[in-house]
Amino acid sequence: MSSAQVGIIMGSQSDLNIMEEAAKFLKSVGITYEINIISAHRAPDVLADWVRSARERGMKVIIAGAGGAAHLPGVTAAFTTLPVIGVPVRSRISIDGWDSILSILQMPSGVPVATVALDAAKNAGILAAQIIGTADESIAEKLDDFKVEMRQKVLDSAKELRDKGH
Ligand code: RP5
């Protein structure tokens, strides 16, 4: 039995440097996650088993990232009613990322994938935390703190600009 609240999956080892940003954010707010490489094209049977058992293993949200003909998030969403967040990855063979963006974004009616920006795995982690935060006050409070920190960083950089005489 996994204790992971969020499942992070990706199509290839080559997606890991992007996808681990989602894991880093979840860790920073204390959300448990499981991270795995499962290809919709190269290991579809493994994907089906993993997704079908995700809810009973305690997962609340799945983040799926892939590049190229990026079917992993969509096929994942086909197998579950858990919310699926898709991360389009700009892979080695990418056509400027548009191949993965459109593959993940343009899902058919009835099978939604919440698609974040290209390579935006951190945003996927934040969104997953916000979903968990709807039912977990301590996570919601940490997300409030994160917003306060972001705001402060903007104010600090504006002050730095003024201090430099601009
Ligand atoms: C997709 O194809 C993966 O998600 C990856 O982004 C892309 C390239 O995979 P590799 O050929 O690097 O394994 O399935």
C-alpha cells in the first residue's frame, strides 16, 4: 500500500530533469508522492495497471509529463476519475514543444487533462497541492505562505531596481 497522495509519472528517463520540479514542490509543502517512469507507448500494460490501482493505493491527484506524441496524460485520464495534470515536455525530438502541448491540451470531450505550460512541472506540483489543499487546511496554509513569499520576492526585486538608481 503506497502512502503517496500524488503520483508523478513520465514517459521517459529523459523527462526526469523537468518532472522532478513537481516532486520538489510537493516535498516543500509536505505532500507525499510517488515518482515513476511509465510509457504509454512502450509499456502500456504497466501504465494501465498503475493507473487503475492509483485510487485504491490512496492517490488523490496524478501528474503526468511527456514529450513528442505525448499520450501519457490522456491515456492516464482515460483509466481514472482522479484529476490528471498534464505537463508538456520539450523533448529532444520536439517541434518547439508544440507536439507535446497539443497532444496533451486537445483532449476529447469527457476526458479532461489539466494542462500546464511547456516544461512547467513546478506549476503542476502547485496545482496538485492546491487540489489536496481543498480538503487539507494545513496544506492550504502552506500554499498561502508560498503566495506571500512570491509577493515578497517581487517587492524585493523592485526595491533592488530602485536601489540601483533606476
Ligand atoms: C516521450 O518521448 C517521452 O515522454 C519523452 O519526452 C520523449 C522522448 O523519449 P526518449 O526517446 O528520450 O526516451 O515518450
